[in-house]
Amino acid sequence: MSRFTKRKSFHGQEVYDTHFNKFVARGGFISGGEKSVGNKGGNIVHPSPDTVSYFDDFLGDVVADQWNYTEGDTGNSGAVLANGTGGIYRLTISETAATAPSGYAQINHGAFFQWRPKQGNLRMTARVKLSALPSGENVFIGLTDTGAGEMPLRDTGAGVVAAATNAIGFFRGGQASAATGWALTSVNAATARTPVAGDAPTANVYDVLEFEIGDTGGGGDGKIARFYQNGVLKGAISDPVLATRALVPIIAAFTSDTGGFSVDTDYLNVSANRDTGD
């Protein structure tokens, strides 16, 4: 029997108070919701016995060990924890870097592929802003099946081109042939899905970007991804990635035109149901 036995039930065995004045929620806790920063939505899923969660607020002066920085052009000024209010991770693309995917800069979790859509309720949230919109910015923030050495997606004017075999995330292509706003874009077994268009970013203004992968009922088999921008549902993609494919978090960028820019990430959260061993 659990030490934290029920004293007062709020929702059966799912939510209750204990004799030790502890509050228990069987499924775990989510903070944020519709009334978070600036009423822009945004949810942070906390770890629990049923939920595995990674959260980074990018505080202090040293990037967490989980992150691995790589670049394709030494002209980029790299990745730093900027001394901004509340913590900022800054990825800067130099205007002297190669104007091609080979000029990328990125951080990722290396070769530790620890997230699979089939876990159920796979979700990622990031609060990000771009310092400028010089027209050639290509930015991807999401999950991919390659840990380093490539820009998972790009659009330099001829449509979305995928380097990753499976990937899903928030994408911005400044010279995109279609919409130039934030979009949810995915690749399933090397086939790029039609992007879900979001609103255009404003330079130096944060957007809260979220996606969740579940089933049509909101649960778990990886058959549908829903995209939210600043708390507003923008649309969905069916069969976004292979449900069994292991993925890794990544923040990546390059420029396909003249003009440098920075990607500031205030926080990043990835979560999913804990593996049952099935």
C-alpha cells in the first residue's frame, strides 16, 4: 500500500488529498495553460511515475550536459547562454556563414534518441523569438532521427526539402515558396508532409510553439499531430512520423540569403508517457 493513502477524493483515485497533507494526481501535473505568460498559452508537463519529462530554462552560465553543439561553418558565433532575464539560450547565425544548409548551427541531444511517438502523448513546447527576419532565415525546433550534422528541414524557395528521414517540429523558412510564418512540418519515412501554417513571427517578439502527437482521441498511438501557436490550435497532420522511430530534440538554423540573425529560446519542454516495456 502507498504511504500516501487517500483522505479526501476530488476525482476518485485519480486526484486526491492524503493524511500527510500531500496532493496526489495520478497522471502528474501540467503548469501553464491558457493564462500563462501574456495569455499566450504554453504548457510545461512535469515528470511523474507515469510521465517522463525534460525541461530546460537555460539559466546560469553553462549549457546543460544534455546539449551537444555542432556547426557546419565556423563563421557562426556559436551557442551561448545569454545573460537575459529568466535565462535565454542564443544560437547566432553569422551573415558571413555559408548561405546554404551546410552553414548550419545547432544544438541537440546527440545520439541519445529517447522519444518515440508510440509512447503516447509525446509533446514539445518552446518559447522562442528571432532577433531579425532578413528573409533567408531557416529555423527548425523539434524532434529528429539524426542527432547532428544536418539541417533536418529547409525551404529556400522551392518547397520543403527533408534531410531527416523522420522529423517533426516548428519550422520557419524565410524564402519559403508558401507561407512564411511559423509552421508545423513533419517527415515520415523520408516523405515530407504538407505543413500546417501558423502566424508570421515578429522580430524580437516571443512565440509559444507547441505540438503534441497522439491519436484522434488525444491519446497515444502517434497517428496525429496537433499544432498550437500562442495557445491557439492551428491545425493537424495525420501520420506525421513513424510511430516507432526514436527521436532527439534539436534547435537548428542557417541562412539562405545575406543577413545574420539569432534564435533565442526561453525554455524548452519535451514529455511523453513513460515506457511500459511492451
